[in-house]
Amino acid sequence: MQAVILAAGMGSRIRDIHTLPKGFIPLGEQTIIEQSIAKLKDRGIQNILIITGYAAHHYEVLSKSHEIATVFNSHYDDYGSLYSLYCAKEWISDDFLLLESDIFYEARALDKIIQDENPTSIVISGETQSGDEVYVQAQGNKLINMSKQKNTLEVQNIVGEFVGINKIALRDFQYLINKLESNPMVLQSGHYEEDGLVMLAKGREITCLKIPDLLWGEIDNSAHLQRAKKIHEQIETVP
């Protein structure tokens, strides 16, 4: 299995306290991107690609020391994250895990999705009250829609919060690429989760794997960082 980490974002909301790409935010003894890479490699996933953009040279240095690949998204500053996923299309040759560079999480999230027999799936958590949640609507355990705006979803069918750890079958990725190439407006402006994965779910089944008590977080601003430090201390104590 391969792994793709989306890391092209500008990180403008945290730039006042952190000027490097968000993956280089330190938690404990390592940065969050190094923690993700280590967890992937501990599970036998050596073939890792990082989609870079803002301050890409930092990831180029990291790629040499950690023996991973990079692809530069030249539109990182004017296109959405869906285009970053599209940039991986020449590299992907197998089923793959798709992660965000600015998340930290318990390793059991990877274990659950790797062991899951469904070809394409996403990890969702219980309520976090993080302030920047992406809510997931499902029918049974099959993804229907997701949004940061609860009132755009069927509230009674919201099953959890999107984490940013996903598994995509090669054939489903190819299906999505074909859809995107026929819809350049979505390709250029879309978010990979709310637009890309939801588009994929309309033609392919995406299973929602819920871990209600998962310890995890995304770091987009200084408040998220303070929350992250507390949660990371809890993760460190997990056997």
C-alpha cells in the first residue's frame, strides 16, 4: 500500500506563531509530519508521497532524510486541496492511504483503516468541539455528504467528524480523476474532502469507520495548537 500526505496549504491562520508549513509544528520530540511518517513506516508502508506547496523546500530536505517522495503543487496558493490530490495521479499505482499533514492522532486510527476489508473508507471520530469540525452524514455506514455547516446536512444522519485519515482503492481513485477532468471548476476550487470524497461517494461506496473516543486533532490556528499540546500528552500515555 502507498500513502499520500497533503501538505501544500499556506497555513495562513497560524502564520503569526509558525512560519514553516504546518506539518513542521512540533508536538513532543517530533514534528507532526515526522510522527505520521513514523506511524506509517511502523505499519510497513514505505512508499510515501508528500504533495508540497508553500515553503516546499522544507519538505524537500525532509524527503532526503526520511526516504520519501514529493510532488510540488504549483497552484498551491490559488487552487483548493482537491487539486493537491489530483497532483498525485501519476504517482499512484496501488490502493493508498490519504492523510492531511496538519493532523496528529493515535496510531490505532491507521490500524483500523488498514485492517478494514472495504476498499475505500474514511476514519471518523466522535464529537471534538474543536471549532473547525467537518461533519459527516451517512446512510448506515456509507458516506453521503460532509460539510463544516451542519445546517446543510441531514442532522439526524450526522454520524461523526471527519478526521483526515482515509483509504482509497486505486480503481476508485481513477474513477474520481475521470470525474474531475470533466469538471475543471471543481478540480480547481474544491476541497478534497467536502467536494472530492463526496463526489466519489456518489458513484462508489465509501465506508465510514467510527472510533468514538479517538484522540486526535487538526492544527489550523493558535487555539488548535494549545488544544493539541494537551491531547498529545494523552496520546503519549496510550500503550
